Amino acid sequence: MLDTLAIRTQRTNASRIAERDATPLEFGKVFSDHMFLAEYRGGEWHNAQILPYGDLPVSPANSALHYGQAIFEGMKAYPTEGGGVALFRPLDNWARLNASAERMCMPAVPEELFMQGLKELVRLDANWLPQVSGGALYIRPFMFATDGMLGVRPSETYLFAIITCPVDVYYSKPLRVRFEQKYVRSAEGGAGFAKNAGNYGAAMYPTKLAQQEGYNQLIWTDASEHQYVEESGTMNIMFIIDGKIITPSLSTSILDGITRRSVLQLARDMGVAVEERRVSSREVIGALQAGTLQEAFGVGTAATIAPIAVIGHEGHDYEIPTAGPDALSKRIGAALGAIRNGQAPDPYGWVVPVGE
Ligand SMILES: *Cc1c(COP(=O)(O)O)cnc(C)c1O
């Protein structure tokens, strides 16, 4: 499916690295010097190349723009102990990209194309990794249809690309969130498990309404009863009730987060009880009122673990006690960070160095 693995590289002769040190470093605004591209046509991937970051020409009839065949991934490269750079569970991102592709009738990206493009690009722009605590290179692989044709059918041509941006700590303050019980992010049988662009576009309006009320994000609930917790914003969500981690079980309407997987694994390894099951807004509010809800947090690549300070429900704001340094979320977050940075053993082979 791949005509050649040789990646042609055209380096920039005008690095924009000074942009990296702009303060504050706003998430997703400054991009590293290079990007990776590969084109799909005639049933094969062609023309894998790395070139200076820049605009892409598209047809006005581009079918991704009209019908939304567009998917993406989100991952990070982290600095490691010995001064190297490593990816975290990149094969999980590769597999999820292809699961999203299948749902959207798009072609699979071969493992070598994904991994080699990723590693070469990150190696080339490794100097963009901010030398600050919590600094990382956020990596955005994505694929979109490129047919210039208005027929509603899967495109025959696609572009797969990877861009990267330097980031520091994502959320500074604990989040204010509220249950959303009118609008829906995704329904059972829909495409909520896929990282496809349309999911995010449809979430913006209800999110904007919540932000006008002073919340940062929503807690999405299920599409049929508006009762069962799904996710928070673009993160998976976890509650600690009576010392147990409770998180919604995966379904076609929930994104299978790699941070979620990693946090649950580390929690189980620490001997913490984990329940993946349905969890209702009533249960969460009941636990808040009974004082048994110890922590609530979002989990995702951008923030890793984002503590929730306030949950709004039916016009009422409920406060969650501040997580101290010994809180479970902090201990799990620290364990995850230590594996990522090479300070702790990596029993599951999650850390993949990009090489010299
Ligand atoms: C990407 C994403 C997540 C988190 O996935 P990670 O692999 O942990 O970054 C959760 N929910 C949604 C809707 C997402 O898009």
C-alpha cells in the first residue's frame, strides 16, 4: 500500500524558533518549522515528504470542507532524562487514527508511514521542545479528503499530514464544569468514538453557552436520557468516590482516550479499585452532597489530568474539595509523568524514543 518509505526532506532556511519563546505560549498557536505530508491516490500512499510548515492549496470543491471527511489525532513528545525526546504510546494513536478512518470511510495509514513520518519530523524539530517544566511538543497528525467534487461519496484522494507545536502546561486553574442535559455531543451508534472534525464543530455552540455562564467546559451526558456521564469537553472524565475510581465505560459515543487507558492501568497497579460503568448525574450529585466524592478530573493528552473544582447541575454549583499533594489524581499524574520522562521503569513499553 506504500510505494516507498523514503521521506524527502526539504529543510527551512529561515527558522521561526524565536516565536517559541513568546509569552504566554498560547496552546496551538505557534507551529514548529516543518510539517510532514503524504498523499493518497489510486489506492496507495505517495510522496511522503517533510517540508517547511505552510499553507496547503485545496480545491474550493474539496469534499472535506463540504462533507466533513476529516479526522485527527493528538499526542505529545516529551523530554527524557538523558536529554532525549520520546513519544508516548504512539502506536495507540496510530491504531485510533485508523479506527477513526474506518468509521469515516477513509483509507488506513500504514504503521511505517505514520511512525517514520512522526519520528523524522519530531527529530528535525526537537529544538522546538520548550525547556520549561511541563514543556512538550504537541503533535497533531490529521487526514482529510482532497477530491474536488461535490458528489456525496467517499473521496478517492486524501492528504495525511503531521504538524507540531511547542506547549507548556495546558490548564492552570481547576475547572468549572456543568452537566449538559439538552444538547448532545454524540449518540450511541454515531461517530463520537472517532476523532472526526464534525464532533468538535457541533460541540462549540453548547460549550459557548456554558462559557457565557462562567463555566470552562461541559459534562456531556448520553443522547437518549441526558442522565449518564459521557465525557467532559474533549477529555474523558473520572470521579473518585469512596476511594474508588469511577469512569464511564467505553461505547460508540465515547472517545477511547489513551490518557484514560494509562491512568486506569496505573491506578490498578497501585491497587486502587476501578469501576468502568454507567455513572449518572444523580449519582455524582448524591456523592457530592454525601461528602463521598473526593475528586473529579478530566484526562486527556493536552492537560494529562485536569482537576475539576466546581460541577454545575440544574442551576446549582457544587464545590469539590481541592486535591492536595497526596490526592490520588496527583499520585497517578506523578507516576505517569515519571514513566514518560524516563525517571521510572516503563513496564508496558509506552515510551518510544524518536532516536538521534
Ligand atoms: C482526544 C480526546 C480525548 C482524550 O484522548 P487522549 O488520547 O487521552 O488524548 C477524550 N475525549 C475526546 C472527545 C477527545 O477528542
